[in-house]
Amino acid sequence: GAVVSQHPSWVICKSGTSVKIECRSLDFQATTMFWYRQFPKQSLMLMATSNEGSKATYEQGVEKDKFLINHASLTLSTLTVTSAHPEDSSFYICSARGRQGLKSSYEQYFGPGTRLTVT
Amino acid sequence: AQSVTQLGSHVSVSEGALVLLRCNYSSSVPPYLFWYVQYPNQGLQLLLKYTTGATLVKGINGFEAEFKKSETSFHLTKPSAHMSDAAEYFCAVSLLGSSASKIIFGSGTRLSIRP
């Protein structure tokens, strides 16, 4: 199956700083990427959807100026949490969908997640 | 729009007992349905999925689920629970096959196994 990686797997940052999380599709071209957030003991909430080369579409209630998403290539999407605060501490999971060679797939493959702690 | 409801935020069963985790969905068109498992501090692992065809779907680790359109349900079962099954389980729905589709998750059910 297709593999999605995230980096870093965990990060601690100080309040007010920005942190960038990378999501990569390792063996397929990710035409669409999704970013989810999971608070402790809660479900995954979709934050935004991005198509390669286009601006991300944010879900209601998600601040697009705070959570910057860039999907500049078919294998890489980044989520930047700007001016992070302790309430942004969460588990961030990316997911990708795309194609391998000429074969398109609508299946979503999930990364292992990045745990962000803001102190 | 699609949505998923998981009945019971916490289920506890004895080792060796039947596991039943409930999931009901809402969708205006035939949905694609998934069950994922998440172990503490880890990402998601796909247990099984229903797209089309046979309504009884077998997954990994002895789990299976049955798509019942008349009941709008996709309950997850396992005949005999193991201690290693203790985890968080998420039911999810998508209109897979649509370029605009995205996976929406239920609230999750925490499964505990009693020795």
C-alpha cells in the first residue's frame, strides 16, 4: 500500500513561536492532502483539504491565518502553526490521496501523526 | 453530507468474549465505510473497509463488519477478544470515488479488555 510519512513525530515549542509539520507521500503522487487534528481522548477533526498547486480549503471554525497549509508539490504538504499557544497542543495527522503512475486512487492513506506540545 | 455516530464511548469486555462496537451512518448516497484502530500515542491503522459488493467485510486481527443498508449500520465485531485489542476504534465514512470526498470520523469507542 501507499506510504505517508510525517516529520517530526513530536515537537515541543514555546508559546508565540511557529512550528512547521511536513507530510510526504513516499511512493505515490498526492494530488490531495488532508490535515486532521486530534485532541486527547477525542476523535479526528478535519482541518483542511489541499490540492496540489491550489489554496487549501479550510473547515468551518479553523483559522486559515493560524494554520498555514502549503501543498507545493505532489509529494509534500506542510502545516505551519503560527504564533502557537498551549491550546494548539494536539496530535496532527495528515492524509493523502493520489495516483501511482497512471493509476488514480481515491483512497486516503494516513501518516503516523505529529504530537505538538506548546509550553 | 455524511456523518457517523458511534454508540458508546467506552466498551469493556472480558478476554475471550464477543466484541461488538456500534456504528451508524448518515449519507445521501451509498457511502464507503471504514473502521480504524488507534493504539495509544500512535497513528491510525485501517482494520477494514466496505466499498461495494459483499456486505460482510473481513479485516485484520480477526475483526469483521457488516454493512446493513436498511439499518444504516456498520457494526464491528470480533468473536473472541484478546488483551491486545484494547485500543481506540473509529468508524468513518466517505463518498469514495468522488473527487470532492473526504473521510469523516465518528467520535470513537475505547475498547477495554478485562482479564
